[in-house]
Amino acid sequence: MKKIALMGAIVGSLSWVARRPPTVPVPQVRTLLVGDTRPPAQEEIKQGIRRLATSIAEAQQHRSAEKKRRQAAQKRKQKRGY
């Protein structure tokens, strides 16, 4: 009986700890001050377009590889008679 009461007390205290508000205040988000080292907007735009183009190409390669993998798995299933 004592063990059950002790376990209940521990579980109750743990649930209280989980529900209580955090004691450490969350720091406020501040805006970052950007220096004069930023490249001109046109260069940023070109870099962004280049990055998007490479990520689109990578995504297409990934999709085609995934499609081939699924097709191979389907062929194996058909071969086994599933």
C-alpha cells in the first residue's frame, strides 16, 4: 500500500512539473541589424534563382529515382505472385 501511495505522489508531482509554466523567461525575438556587407539585390536574386533551379533539378531526380524504385518493387511482387 505504501508503494502505491508513493508512486501516486511521484506521478502527481511529475505531472505538476509538466503543467507548470516555465520558470525561465523566453527571450524576445529581436530584429537583426544587417551591415553594409550585403551584396546588391540583383546578385541576391540571381543566386536565389540559381539555388531554386538546382533544387528543382534535384527534386526531379529524386522523384524519378523513387518512381523507378517503386516500379522495381511492383515487378518483384508480381513475379512472386502477390
